[in-house]
Amino acid sequence: MNVYISATLRNFFGRNAKVSVTASTVRGVLDFLIDEYPESKKIIFDESGEIRDFIKIYIGDEDNTSSDKWDRAIPQDTEVLLLPAIAGGAPNDSIISDERRKEVSFDDSEVERFGKHLLLREIGVKGQKRIKAAKVVIAGAGALGSAVIQYLAAAGVGTIKVVDFDEVFLENLQNQVIHTTRDLKRPKVASARDTVRNINRSIIFEAENARLDSENIIDIISGYDLVIDCTDNYKARYLINDACAFCAIPLVFGAIYQYEGQVGIFNLNGGPCYRCAFPAPPPAGLVPTCSEGGAISPLPGIIGSIQANEALKLIIGIGEHLDGKLLVVDSLYLHTRIINIEKDSKCPLCGEHPTITGVQEFDYDDFCGLKENQEEAAIEGFTPEELAKRIEDQDSITIVDVREPHERAILRFPNAIVIPIGQLVRRMNELNPDQDTIFICKQGQRSILAINTLREAGYTGPLYNLKGGLDAMKDIVFSHEGAWL
Ligand SMILES: [Zn+2]
């Protein structure tokens, strides 16, 4: 028969999820497992030989944990499950200490408000007190943050700090459901604070209207129990990961792109970090960001809700979570898979010989390819106003649009020739080296990559970048239909 080993116990069973066992009783199964995996004895039994409190043995869906059932014959076609108990929680696994839980009390309205949690055996009063005692930092009040902030506020997390530097724009409202039309141009943290107040006035909401950087991040996250990464760029991801490792704060990571999302937990009790999973970001400009590539509206709700769910499980200390794993969700074909993330002994942050010693000593711009190196510094750019003037004066210039087809469908740039970055070198002869050539993209990053690509290929004509891309230009030269004014 097969014995299914719950993920939290697999380290003691050679990391196997399933073990094939020859036995006819539960006692026989346990003897077989301990023979085969001697290490497992100490996790199954305590010093006096009794089965440990948090271990459950199921045959099919029948609880056979009690030793008076161990000599019954097991039907050979059933599966035996070895699970950690979830009833009553596992206080040692919670990131909130018993001392802090005991300091918390509820009033009558809270008992009513959180009744559905109190009904759950695994949460109950103790779990809800841990939730109230918890102090969580949410980095980003955008798409993922909208789901995470609202669910954690509704769940009763006692202290929520939200960090974001941005304002609410019209394009945000497609998936940033914490903000509404009347919040346009307001700071996102202010809009998020108002929504949270409407959900639950009794929680402490701390608005941090700032961009996370290596100077401020340690101060911002120190003293908190958990950080939830809801940002949308690689620089912030690595910075948050590293700061969490230095402060020994676990991190719930989430990311979305088009139809796909990822969730993982890093830096939990010395477990793997984000760098163990992804040692380096893709080169700047090569992969469009979520804001350039788009995302289907409910996707951040799905991924953010899973992040909030993982956060609550860590706080309460129940269930299995994504520590050392990455959940990948494909919302277009409804595929999900969980891949294992091993701790990398060579990781420059959490490995055996770390080379990153502090966030202030590490150059995140350089690491993420955001720093203008000497070649890039030599790239000259036009401001939107300068380009508009050249077009108005009918100068002989070539404008090359390197955006993707779906981006051009939203906003067409007239008089531009279209060459995707991948075809640039092959189609170099379409450009006139005696004429100024201006590259345009959405945000002015991929156009820099295009210019560098052409230069490396030996193109010698004058090349210019549209600074800030079409995002910076559309307000001054386009009508709503995308036509020239
Ligand atoms: Zn690491």
C-alpha cells in the first residue's frame, strides 16, 4: 500500500510524498517506516514512545491515530495518510508569540465581527488574538495590495502599515479595487487608508507615503512580524527580500504578469530567500513589466487573496504553507503547480559565504540594470516637447516604434515605422544613417535597449531615445483617440 507523507514531515522521509509500504496494520506501517527511515522515529514518537500530539494517521478518511486501532487489518487498496494535526493550531509554528497573544482582548462587537473565524476550530479565539496582535507591512497599494490590504483589514490584523509613493491614476482602476474614481490623483496610501477605515475602524493603519529604498527600508520594516511584497518591479523585490533577511522577518511574495501569477514565502526561519529562487532579474527592458505587459483584472485579486491567506496561516500557525515553495497559477488555462525552492548554499545573501552584507552596501540599480552605464549615458534623448516640435517643424527624422502589437492597438503613434526589438539588427538597413532616428516605447526603457542593440551591431547613424516614452508624451500631443492634435 501507499503511505502519503504530508509536506511538513517529508524531510524525515527522504523528501518523499509517497512511500510504498508492505504491511497489514497501522502498527506494521509505522514499524516499516521507522525501519526504512530511522530519522522519522523522533518526529512520530516522543521520548516515552507515545505518538506525538500533532501527528495524525488516517486510513482513507478515517482517523486511526489512537493506538487501540493499530492492530486492525488495513484493506490493501486504501491509502494511509501521515499528517500533522491542524486541530487547535500548532502554537510553535505561529510567528506571533503566546505572550503577545495573551495581551490581546476582544470587545463584544469584535466577537460578533469575527464570529466566522471563531467558529473555525483551527482559528478560534486564540488564533483571532494572534491576528489582532500581528503587525504586518504591505509594500505596494496597487493591484496585489488592493486584495491583501482589504482582506487582512477585514480579517482583523491589528496593525497594517502600507508603503507606496504613487498616486491613483485612471488606468489603475481596472484592477486596483481598493481605489475608486473619486480617489484619482490622491496618494494611494490615503485612498487605501479611507477604504480600510470603512472596513474596520479599530485596526491601526499606518500610511507610509514613500518609495522604498536602501536608506529607509530597514526603519520601515523593523519591529514588524511579516512583510508582504505587492510591488511590481525587480529592484523593489530584491530590496525587500534582502531587508527581510537582515531583519529576520518572513516575506510573503506575490507577482503577476498578464494571466500568470506567483506566490511564495521566503526568509522563514532560515528557509530559502527570493535570491535562492531567482538569483538575478532579467536584463532591464527585455521583459515588459506588469504595467507594460498588462494583466487580466481579477488576477491580482486571485494572487493577492492567496498571499493574504498565506499571511494569516503564518500568523495563526496552521496548515501547510508555501515556505520553500513557489505556487504558479495560470489563470488562462486554470493550471496551478507548486515547485520546490531549495535553499542555495551559494546564495550571496543567505548562503554559507554571503557577500551581501547590508542593503546600503548593495547597488540595486546596477544589479537590476537600471543604472546608466557609460554606453547608456551617451544615449541622447528627446523630451516629449522636443520630439513634438521636430514633428511639427516637419524635420527629416525617422521614428521607430519598438512596442508590442497590443500596445500599439491602444495608442497608435502616427508616422512611426514599427520594428520589434528582436528584428532590429536584421532590419537595420531600413534606417537612414544620415538622418536622426528616434526610438519610442511605453516608458523609455525598451527604447534604450533598442539603441544599445543597434550600436552593438555596428550601426553608426545618430540614435535618440524618447525620454519617459509615450507615457510622458501622450498627455501633450494626443487626443483620446490617439490621433495627432
Ligand atoms: Zn538565499
